[in-house]
Amino acid sequence: MRKLVSLLLVVIALTSFVVACAAPTPEVIEKEVVVEKEVPVTVEVDKEVIVEKEVVRTVIVEKEVEKGVTIEYWQYFFDARVDAMNRLIQQFEAENPDIHIIHTNFPYADYRDKIAASVPAGVGPDIATLYYGWMPLWVDSGYLVPLPEDEFPPSMIESEFSPLVQAGKFDGKYWAIPTAVRTLALFWNKDLFEAAGLDPEKPPTTLDEFVEYAKKLTKLDANGDYEVMGYAVEMNGQAHHWYREILTRQFGQVPQSEDQRKIQWNASEGGYEAWEWLCKFETEYKTGTNDLFDGATQAFYQGKLALHIDGSFRLGSIAKNAPDLNFGVAPMPIGPSGELTTFGSFWTHGLTNKAASDPKRLEAAVKFLKFITTDEAMALWVDKVGELPARLEAASDPDLLADPKLGAFAQQLPYAYATFFVNESDDRQALMDAYDAVQLTGENPRAALDEAVEKVQALFDEFWATH
Amino acid sequence: MAVSVEQKTHGSRYGIGQRRSEAIVKAICYFFLILGGITMVVPFIWMIATSFKPASEIYMGNFFPKAASLDNYREVILKTLFPRWYLNSFICATLSTLSVVFFDSLVGYTLAKYDFPGKNVIFVLILGTLMVPTEMLVIPWYIMSVDLHWADTYWGIIFPGVITGGGIFLMRQFMSGVPNDLIDAARIDGVSEFGLYWRVALPLVKPALAALAIFNFLGNWNAYIWPLIVSSAREMLTLPVGLAYFSGEASTDWHLIMTANTLSVVPLLAVFVIFQRQIIEGIALTGLKG
Amino acid sequence: MFKKLSLRRRQQLWAYAFILIPLFFFLAIRIGPTLFALNVSVREWNILSPEKPFVGLANFERIWQDFQNPKSVVRRAFQNTFSYVIIGVPTQLVLALAIALMLDRITRLVSLFRAIYFIPFVTSTVAISWVWRWMYQPRFGPINLLLSFLGLPEQNFLRDPDQALLSIVAVAIWQGLGFAIIIFLAGLKQIPQMYYEAARIDGANRWQLLRRVTLPLLNPTIVYLVVLQSIRFLRMFTQVITMTRQGDGGPLNSTVTVVLHMYREGFGRYKMGSAAALMVVLFLIIMMITLAQMRLLTRRVEY
């Protein structure tokens, strides 16, 4: 016992020492920067006195930001995104020495929690990156402010940006604008094609071929376990988008009514058929399961899955996690209706009411927002992150279209749809649950789909009741 | 003061004629204990084994690494701020534990040994706080920390837990056991009221204090939601929050997670193994009085 | 008389001085925020918005309405939470008692076993949950590898709506087992040997010894553990959010708990009013259960 106590004492002494000298130092400097920034705006006697006292130690810092503005930019953590944004900020700060950008990021799963906590506390970003599907919620609460029309004229956005971006329009105004957009495409593993006796350069182009290939590519071991999976439905990944926005249309059913008030997945036979078509991979064809290898995406990395539907952002993570994977990317397979269609989505940048609270901040934030939505910024983004430029001109760059990997994504941009979401995660959850009900409890696919429609319709009704 | 969990008195429990059946019972006991023991350690062995595996071996189904390497450790330690997070966790857990040990025992002592109006109300109030799920208090806490500029500081991370209701309850139970005569005698000898607590009562409840310190250290070392909300700056994260960076939009780096897990768990295990007797006996005591 | 009173007064003043800071702390850090949450529970508050209109008991009514729908998340959350308690607490206590009794009987390696059983308790729940998530993996998880080695059918565990809750509860039991064992061991040591002697002279067999001597005399220990563990299981959160694929308490809401649901309402859907109302309900439940358990279980100790 005595040992324990004396150990504790040593620890106390050590830590208090460490705390005393190490920890607060960076804090102090940062705080001073913030104080400096306020000086020109509100000249108060008290504050100036404080500032003078503190400034003695950090004259250089003071001079640098004397006339400056500091704004905050938030996004979720993903190596490539963070890296690309840091480069952009570096360039921007070099061009605009009086604007300082604090770039903060959080684990993907916790990003929204952090935003939520920051708002009532009155802190948080001036510019936030958000998934476009969250916009109704964010706009509704008054968290985002509309983009100033003189800087971002709607006509300019509509003529120069991908039509996808129009998903950011509410009440006739634009509330956010992206650097990049992403589409879904078909990934295929060339080595597995070869092993199954298929031409590694010829991916399936129609849904029928897709099924046929998936069956051929599936390989079982002696125990009847999957050795190679043809295709596995990853409902928590991109498969729900595939169903919602693509398969429905390909089977002749528009997923949501024109006015976005009604969910129509089960409005006709086509919607049901599309759903059944997707469910059959696991129930009937047995071409794979999302439960092995910790999900289809991981399985694809491991070379255990031959066909995979995913977004352009996946290119970056494959390069990182499975650099030796021999794979190709093709446009989405075409369905019975013959309609060319894919799902497009984007993470977009919005100005928050924090930025709007101070004209100087707003000016700086708008300047930065314009900078990260230029052709040059987009070129850098596509290079580092693998997401497509949001501007049509940059996206129709012949080099990009000819790119063996990115080309397929870029080609599909003209016919990509972005679903209108009231609440993207609940919408997805409804389809995930419907799929799980079919696979895990053997529920009738049609009944499961009806239930999902009911749930999502309730979300929509609730939303439209107040709009 | 320490309860000896060791001492054995079975000889007297059973007659000589029962020796044989006793041996069988013992054998059965050992069998089940070993079986259970394996269940307890296998996950840890797997975790440590995985931390030495390259990413490509994760889905191969081998328990032990085929090509063991320290690459994962290199990546976790050098490419992230892991050492800093380590230090943060250590500082926060230590500071919070010191405060808890002091204040909880002081309040426990006061509630056990003084009579004053409002005592019961205060006690019930403190106990009541134990039943509120802290997940819900995060928002008001965060508003408070921002207003007071505590966000992204060590104090911000630890302040909700620098005094704990559970610890006060525990210490009150133990302080009740300190003989009143002893305190009165010391008081007559001219010991100050604080001295009565510090020099008379506190030394008598040392084992319970040790248990409280350990619980609290563990709780803080492992805390997740609050540190996540309150710290934004990368260099102010704690270990469990830092771990969350290894699991992304659709991919989970198992080999890195297990490496980070190993790094965060092993020092605690080492401390536990070294002090296990004291720790266990201290904790055993809490059960007797709680 | 006067002198005595003044001494008493002085002591009271000291008492107040000692608890002044902690009392202030509790008011500011615990009770204040709890009142804040109570206030939020009668408001509609999208956390991104500055407005919090008062809506009376609408949040509670809504929870009650949802609760009546057997398929709603709220209903599942409450059901599951009770399942966690009802399965978790007794299983953990029985296992812990059995192991404690065995440890009490053997003579060698006692401290080694004690230490081994205690290890999981020392480690972080997040880390533990990640490890077990892997342990339960289909095919490549060690448990399924063992099952297939033994020629038994592989199980889906966390991905099977019928097994997921049990799989998670098993981890919670596993992690808390060591703590309960230690407490039981200490309790066992407190039982005077003479009771056993007396019972044996009366001709009691092992089972009767356990029922008539050990269990009644362990009662305070059991009460302590039941209350403590019930609260722990009622507040299950970290294990579920880490071990289910989307942190959603799936598959099909089969593992979602009240605290997880509350968290998702507040931080996922930004419905703070509804989340706060759930907190209030859970608080009341925890309080009632704790009081009931203390009443019921302590009464039995008397004979």
C-alpha cells in the first residue's frame, strides 16, 4: 500500500510539473490571436489594457494578424480531404494574408454530434462542410444562411455547376455550394474475372448481365462457404442509393413525386420488382453477403468480392488500403427501361449564422468559399481526393473523361440524380431495416418495402407539415 | 485494515472422511476456473496478436501473425498524435483522481461525522445525481465550458468529474466506521477540525481511498462522450477519442485499432499486475461497506 | 450549556466550510444542468436553432404514443433495456458467485485467478467492444473459427436479431464479472466459520449449507451488487454503439437501448426536447427500480 501511495505522489509531482509548463502554452498563444482580432472592431479601454499586457510576449503574432480576420472551417476527418483542404488553405492564406483559416476536423461518426454541441454554445465553424442530405434540417433551424446572391448568382450556379448542385436550393435560394460531387459506378476486380473465365476488360453493362456475372464469379469452398463473392448488397454502404435513385427508375418507377412530398418506391410494380431484384442476390442467387469480411467494401479490398457498387471517393481509399488491387470502373449497368441514370451526391460547404453575424467574417468566409469552388481548387481536389469537380467545365475535361478510373464517374455526371432527403440517415435506416427484415427474418420483400415507404413517408409528412 | 482474501481454513470445514470427495470437488473447481480464465484472456491475446499483423492478414483466419512486424505500432505512434493523446489521458485521469480522492473523502467525512441542518437533503441530492444519465448533461456542460473558455483545456475535460456522487457515498460509508472516540480524543488534544479529517480519519480509510482512486482513474482513462464533445483541437484529444479516428466513413482499420487498443490497455494492465493485491483488496472492501 | 452549544455551532460551521465547494460544484455542474435538461424536456428544440418553444408535455405524449406501437424504436429500446437488466444482472451474479465459491474452495493459484478474472474490468469499454466485435465476426472471428473447428454450425451473433442482444449482454457480463467476484469473495470471508460448523453438526449437506448459511449471510453483498449492476445495465450505451455496425442498435433495433435512442434523438436527429424527455423517463425508472430493489432485497436479510 505504501508503495502505491508513494508512486501516486511521484505521479502527482510529475504531472503537475508537466501541466504547469507544457500544456497551457499553445493555448495562450491561440487566445491572444483571438483577442487581437477583436481589437479593431470593438475598441474598449479594458480590453486594450489586457491586450497590451499579453502582447509583450507575442509581438510577431500580433503584427501578422493586426488587420486580420480569423474564420473557422469544419469538416469530417478523412486523410485525403484533410490534406487537400490544408493545401487549399495554404494557397488561400498566401493570397490573402489578412485572413486566417482555422481548419478543424472530427471523426466521421461524431461529426454531427460536434456540430450539434457547438451551436447552443455559440462556437463552431463559419464555413461547414455538410452532406447535402442534411440541408433541410440545417436550413430549417436557421443554422445556414443563404449564399449572397451578388457573389454566387443562382444563374451562374445553374449554368456553370453540375445540375446535382441544385439540390442545395431551398425557398428559391442557394444555401450551400460544393467543391466536388460524386457519382456511383461499378467497380470490378479484373483478376477475379480472369479466374472465372470472363474477359477482364468487359464488365457487365446491363442488369441481366450483372446477375449472370455475379453468379459466375461466385466461388464456394469445400464447406460451401464463400471463397469469392460475386456481388454482395451493402445496404449500409451505397446499395440503398442504388435502389432508391437508380434501380427504381430503371424498372420504370420514379422514386419520389415531382414536388418531393410523396415516396413512390412501391407505387407501381416496377418499384417492387427493383427491390426484389436487389434482394435476390442474397436470398436466391447466393452470390455473397455483406456480413463476411466486415462488409462488402472490405471484401472488395481483400479481393474477395468481384463486383461492387460504390462512389468515386472509394478510389482514394482503395489506393490507401489495397494499392495492389487490379480493378476497373465502369458506368452503372443499364436496366429494363434503358434509361441512363446514376446517383449523385456531394458534400457541400455552407455559411453558418456565425459567419453572418459579423460583416468582416462574412466577407472573409465568402472569399474563402469562392476560392475553394474555383476550377483550380476542383482540379486539386479531384487529384487528391478522387471526387469529381462540381463545375461542368472542369468535369468535362477530356483528360478526366479519358481517365481509366475517374472517367466512368465523370461520364455519368450529366444524368446523375441527387435524391431529396428530409433526413438522410433515417431514410437509409428504413431501407437497411427493410433489407435486414428480408434477409434475417425472412420477411416478404414487398411487405418490408411497404414498411420502409411508410416510415420514410412519415418523415416527409412531418417535414412538409411545417413548410 | 486490509482484508486477507488469501487465508484458507478449509481444513476445519470438512471431516477427514470427506477428503476424497473434497479432492474431486477441487478438481472440478480448477477445471471450470481454468476454462473461465481462458475466456477472460483470449480476447486480449487476440488483440495483441492482431496488433502485430499486417493489414493483409486480418481476414486470413490465423490467430497468430504469420509475418509479425512493428509496422502498425510505427504507424500509430509516428503518424498520429497518439503519444500526445496518451499524455492527455494520463494527465486528465491523474488530476481528476487527485481531486476526487480529496473532495469525496472530505465530503464523505463531513456527512458521516458532523450533524448540521440540511445534511440529509444534501446527501439525497448528491445520491440523486447518480441516477441522471450524463449523456444528457453534455449540452449544458458544453455551453458552460465555452462561456468560461474551458473548451480545449484539461480542466474542460475533467471538470464534470472532479467530485463524484458515487465516491462521496462510498467514503461516507467508510468514514462512518471510523470510531467517534478517536476523533473526540484528538479534538480534545487540540487537533484542528481539518486536521481531524486529514490526520485522524483519512489514514484509517486508506484502502478504500485506493479503491476509489483506481475506479476513478479507470473511469477517466476510458471516458468517451464528454471528452469527444469538449475537445476540438487535435492535440487536446484523449485516447478513446483518438481511437475513433481509425474508423472512417466505410472502412475500419482493424490492425490499427487493435494496435491502438493494445497501447491503451497494456500500461493499465501492467499497473494492475504490479499492484493487483492492493487493488483487489481495496475494491473488496468497497463491497463490504457499499 | 452555552459553551457546548457554541462548540456544536463551531463544528457546524466547519462542516459547512468543508462542503461549501463540493456543494457549489454539485449545484453548478450536476443539478443545474439536470434542471436545464428538465426544462428542455418540455420544449421543442432543434439544437441548431436558437428557438425553443414551450410545448408542455408533448414530448412525453409522443414517447407514450410511440411506445404503444410495438414496432417503434422507443418500444424496442425500453424492451431491450429491460432485457439487458433481466438477463445481465442475474447471470452475472450467479456466475460471479459460482466462481467466487470455487475460488474460496481451492488453495492454489487463487490470486492468479483473481487477477485474470479482473483484467477485463480494468480495460476500456470501447477497446473491449472493438475486440469483441471482431471475436463475433462470421467465419474469421475466433469464436466461429472455434465452432467450425469443433464441427459446430457457425453463428451470426451480432448480425442475427435473435442473438445480437445476447452477444452484447455476454460481453457486458464478461467485463463486469471480475468486479462482482471480488466483492463476493470479500463477502464470503466475512461469514464466520462457526455458522458452517453449526449447520454441519445439524447434518446439512453442501447445497443446504449454501442455501441456509451462505446466501442469507451474503445478502448485503447481493443487494449492493444487484443495485449497482442494475443501474449499469439500465444505462448500457457504449457497448451497443461500438458493437453494432452503424452504431444504431441494430440489426432491426434488436439491441438498441434507451440511452442509445436518447443519444440518437438528440445528436443524430437534433431533437433535443424529445431526448431530454427520454432522459427524464429513464431517470424515473432508474430511481424506482433502485428504491424497489433496496426495499425488497434488504427485507429478506432479517431472517
